[in-house]
Amino acid sequence: MSKRRFVMTAPQQEFFNLTDKYPAFVAGFGSGKSETMANCAVRDAYMSSSAVIALYEPTYDLIRLIMAPRMESKLAEMGVRYRYNKSENIIYTSSGGIGDFILRTLDNPVRIVGYESFRAHVDELDVLPEVKAQLAWQKIIARNRQRIVMRSRETGKLVRQMNRVSAYTTPEGFKFTYKTWKKSPKKGYRLLQARTASNPFLPDDYIDGLRASYPPQLIEAYLNGEFVNLTQGTVYLCFDREQNVKPCAYNPKLPIHIGMDFNVNPMSASVHQEQPNGEVWCIGEIVLMSSNTHEMAKEIKDRYGRASFDPTKRDVSHITIYPDPAGTQQKTSAQGLTDILILQSAGFNVIHMEAHPLIRDRINFVNGWLLNSLYQRRYFVDPSCETVIENFEQLTYDPLTGQPDKKSGADHMPDSIGYYLYTKHCYIPAQNATSHHQAR
């Protein structure tokens, strides 16, 4: 297969041509990591019809929403006949001279067993805790031993082809990728870093949009593919009590947007209104201990519902709730209804993501509203929202996992804020937002 069939940027082309056993493509947003991974995976599959190419994502949701559709699109674009078996998570090809693709997750490394691969491609390895990333990498290498023999064009002799494992990730601080490929790389390990600006196919305003959405501490990582410290100090490092707290009065003429975390103790909701100047104001908070979704729905109606023609009911048509995606399965009521169905049956507009975004993406997005790299603050909190303020200031990272410290209990209210901001302004474009039950 000729690589001329692919359209690639200069860094993508350079990585495509590497011959190292363990190359890593570490790059900023929009630099084409997923496209590079798909191109290299298809190239490897063309080396033999018996080749098994292993593709890894941190979670099953990322396989379902990102990797599988990308590979299906790439194969269709190249005219390759295939069948995607979703129960096995294997893409079987039926075109001549090309192997199959096995799709697996990284969230439980001990389950990376029972198969052999010729080549492997690992996406977003650095979003895992460092210890888990190291274990997953070791397991993947151990599986990467399928024997593929091809006849040499130069000598005519049969030659075993090199097994290879490639990594693709956005830099996530000084974790496994930094230590393995940057700080002290062993023989066979090769690092290629790419900047967002290296991709000429991006929209003209893409980089400006990133600068407006992400905090200044992260722009080096997410634009330039550089390793920076992402877990120093508090999680919401852009929050400043002096700058982000001001009177945010309720305006009865504006719609209400509520982020909700379904944790039972406490159940948390952050109440927002979006201002004409583009600012988001947190005008209130609701914290219910040992509660359930029915009680939360009633509390929201009592506080923010409007009088209606029926004196026994409160109008909540102006209220939209953006809950934890786990609410599609989670139940906090004795009736057996899911949390999201309870909210919908109470009359609220409900918009939710199909699956959780990466924790780092949600956190970074909230930080970008608190302070972006253009030094603009767009999210403000009323002084009465004491829990929001305290949680923003007190939530830190767990040094063992590199994730927010849930033992502190300071994560619930910021999570609710993240569900709202990320769903409304990132996952679902504001102009296309519809309630879940309306979309169905």
C-alpha cells in the first residue's frame, strides 16, 4: 500500500515513516493524533492478511464514540470491505491482503490477555494514572508478538517483520509518557512532538478558540505538545475569590441552567444564568444530604418554579438540567426509575452526555471559564454560594492517582458545574441543544 494515499501534515508524515520499535506521537489538540493513529494502523494491517492490529483506548466509551467510527470511516474511504463485530470489538476485513483490527480498553490492564497482535496502537495513554499506564504498556508489549513473515524485495529471503507498539497522546504532565519517552528513553523509544499549528486543515479560528477556552497554564501542553505540570496545587487553579466572586442576582426574565451531581450524600446542584454579555453567573446552590432525585426536583421547583395557570403546579419550562451522565443508569429512588427519567417526569428540560468525558477535559474546560489564556474571566459566583467557593478553593489532586481527591468531599459541586458547562458549551453546541426526551 502506498502512503501517498494518505493526506498528512509534515509531523504526521515524519511519524508515519519512523522505523523505531516504540514511537510516541505527543501532540497538541487538533494536530491529528487520531488520524495519524488510523493511518499507521491501516498501513500495518496491509503488511499481511493474517496480521492482527490491536487498538487501545482508555475506556469503552472512547472506543464506541471515537476509535471505531474513525476506523470505519478510514476503511470505507479506502474502499476496504469490513464488518465490525461490536460484541467482540473486532473489525474483520474481507478485502485481500489486509489484516483485522482488535479494539480493547486500558481501564483494566489485567484484562489485556488472550490474544496476540502484530502491531499495536495506544491512544491517550497518559490519561491513566502513572502506575496503571505502566502496567497497561507492559501488558500490551507482552501481547505484541504475532509472527508475520514477508519476502524481502532486496534478497528474496523470508524475513520476520518487526513487532511495534506506538503511542499517541496529549501531554498530561510529567507522568508515564514523559518519563518513558522524554526524560530517560531506552533503546527503541522515539518521541515526536507536534504543535497544533502544524495542521493546515484546521479552521482559521481553531487556535483562537482554544486560547479562549483553556487556562493559560495548559496552553503550552494543548497547543504545543509540551510537557507541563498539570497537577500542582488545587484542581481549579484558575479560581480567584477576589476575581470570580461578585453579586450575581437572579433575573426572572432569563432561563435557568442547572448542573447536577447525583451523589446521594450530598446530592448537589449548581444554579446558573447566562448573561447577555456572555458571562455565566452561578446564582445559587442546592446541597441535600441523604436525599434522592425526587426531593431534589421538588426543591428546584419550590425555589425557581414559576406560578402557572394551575395553582397546584409550578411552571419549570424555563429550567434546563445538565446532569451526571451516570443518571441514565443510576437510580436514587425506590420506584426503580433512573435519575434522568425522574427529572424528565417532573417537567424539566434535561440535556445529558451519552458518556462521561475525560475528567481532565471537564476540569480544564471549567478552568478555562474561570480564566482563559487570553486572561478573560467568564464564570462568576454569587457570595451566597459558599459551598461552590469553598470547593473551588479546597479540591486538590490525590498524589497516588493524579486524579481529584474524592475523599475530601469537595468534588461534588465542581462536578455539577462541569457537567453543565461541558455539556452546554462543548459536548452539545448551544444552537443545537435539545432536551433528551424531545430528541427521542
